[in-house]
Amino acid sequence: MSLITQVRRLHRRIRLPLALGLAIGMAAVTSAAAQYAYVANYRSDTVSVINTATHAVVDTINVGSFPQAIAVSPDGAFTYVANVNSSNVSVIDTATRTVVGTAISVESNPVSIAFTPAPAPSPAAVPTLSEWATILLALMLAGSAMVVIQTRRTA
């Protein structure tokens, strides 16, 4: 059996899971409010940019070999594309729809991309007892200031 026949058979077996994976990946990077959807075209080594309002392909961007996974940065400024055969990640500027710089080299055969959630904001600092005492002393020294301290009950 020739190598081409083996590859075709393998492609037939992975076509459905790969198509489902790409559809799920596309759904992850689009939303009802999104202006564009980005679709990996693994046979042509490109990414299609689709206007979600008109459902038309508005641009095709060359990326690495066998692009599979796509993720849009949380701020929407960049689209990251995992290129399986070239073992790198292309970064697309979403404003200009061009690849930024050279691809980022990664370990062999990257197949997914994810962003970590932004860290939660740290809670506001609560003054310590000694800091409250300093504030109270400063107010008393400044003149006849009235200070009301209310305690909170914690459950």
C-alpha cells in the first residue's frame, strides 16, 4: 500500500473528529456580538476571516503549515493560530488582519490554544488597628473632629 493511500485512509478516519474540533474551535472564538469569525483552513495553510453580519469571507491570511486551533486574545487584539506541521503559533493582528512578526516556535505538533482567565482584582486594603489608631490620633490633634467607628458583623 502506497504512502498516499495510507494518508488518505487516515484522513478519512480523522476527518469527522477534526471537522467537529474545528467547528467547536470556531464556536469558541465567536459570539453573537463578534464582528468576525476566524476559520483554520488546514489544506491551504490559511485562516479565513468571515464577517459575521454578512457571512462573507472578507480576507484570507497565510499562516504556518496545517493550522488547526484558533484562539482570540481576551482583549480581541490578536488571533493565535496553532500550526501542527510547522510546530509553531502564528499571531494575527485583528485590526490589520496581518501576521505579526515571525511565528512562535513551540514543541512538536500543537493542537490547541487556551487563555488563562485574568487574575481577580485584589480586595481593597483594610487599615489595621494600629493604622486606625494613627488616623484617629491625627484627627484628634487636628482639632475638634468627630469620629464614628462602626463595627461590621461577619458571618
